[in-house]
Amino acid sequence: MQNNKNLKQQKPEKIEIKFVNTWATNNIVELYKAGGWWREQYDPSGIPNLIKGSFAFAVAVDTSSGMAIGMGRVISDGVSDGYIQDVVVLPKYRGMGIGARILKILLNYCLENELHWIGLIAEPGTKSFYSPLGFKVLPGEPMVYLRLLED
């Protein structure tokens, strides 16, 4: 098994970010667990509909294994606004810029689809991650970030 130091030296081209309409349920559940968002009482059979029901669902794939090692999605009406959620990278792959790459591809997709603004609810202590990507904290809402997209 590779240690984290070797993973951090891994070349970025070994990690591919792509949009999907379906993915292995157990792999997505593993990512939700890594984010701390999965409860054992949840029914994994809902994952395919969760992916299909998203405006955009992106996975970061380690091309050497074919496994999704990160993900993020956008919930949207497809007309005016969207909400980014469920951005997570497996712990041993963190610190390599994968989360930022996922976020950038989701933001670009929203821009291409002419959405006017993007919101997200973030974990405490993540301002330094989202701020460089253009998100600002909404006054009075310390974990809600908003990024206005150019028209």
C-alpha cells in the first residue's frame, strides 16, 4: 500500500475529473463516509438516483485503479442558480489540489450553462479553501458561501 507521501508526489495526470451519470454505488458510499455524511441506516440503493438527479455530478478518478477518490455535485434548476454540495476527497488523496479541481470543473459547468449564482454550505474552517475560488461568506451566515457568476 502506498503511503501519503508517495501519493502526494503522484502526477496530476493520474487523477482525471469527469462528469458521470452513474458510478459504482459502493465507491460513492465510501466517499460519503469519508466526508462524514453517511449514516449506516441510509439506503445505498438511492445513490443512482442521487447521481442522476444532480444538475452535475463530478468524480475524481485515480486512473491507476479506476476508483473515484473524490466527488462533488451541483443541485440546480438549470436556469438561474445552483448549489454545490458533497465535495469530498478521500483522506489519503487530500492536499493534492483535487478538491479545487473538482470545484473548478463544477463552476465552469455552471458558467457554461449560464447560471447566475452559486451557493454552498461549507464545513467550519473551510474559508481558506473556498475564498481563492471566488466564494464569499454571507453576512450573518458563517458557513454559507456565495459566488456570483459573471453574466
